[in-house]
Amino acid sequence: MAVTLDAQLLEILACPSPDHAPLTPGAPGDPAADALTCTSCGRVFPVRDGIPVLLLDEAITPGSGEDAERVSRDEPTSDGA
């Protein structure tokens, strides 16, 4: 399922890293994923129950393909979060 956030909300959301870059819907390789991707650092943030989880600890870093697949399926992290 693709992320469906209000356009105005999506316009003001930004990556919580020091760059504060805009976010785009979907994940790299899966534009329909329930996730938001940073346009600068490439971190992928999950969207759970329609709520973006903008925590750096919850983000998937670029290059970790298995984790990106997990975000697209919205599975919990290995630490039980």
C-alpha cells in the first residue's frame, strides 16, 4: 500500500538528520512501500498505521536491501520495536 499523507503535511515533513531534507513517498525500488525516503541522505522511514516514524533509530540506511524489504512489508525490527 502506498503512503497517503496530506500534501501539505508531506510538504513540511523533513528528515530528522541535521540536513533536514525533504521526504518523498515510497522506498527506493518500491514506490508503493509504506515509507518515506530522505532526498538527501537516503534514509527510509517507515509509516505505520498512517503515521510517519521519523526517528533516526528506526530509519533504514541506504544499501541495506533486506531492511528496505522489511520496511516495504512493515515488519517489526529485530529488537522487537
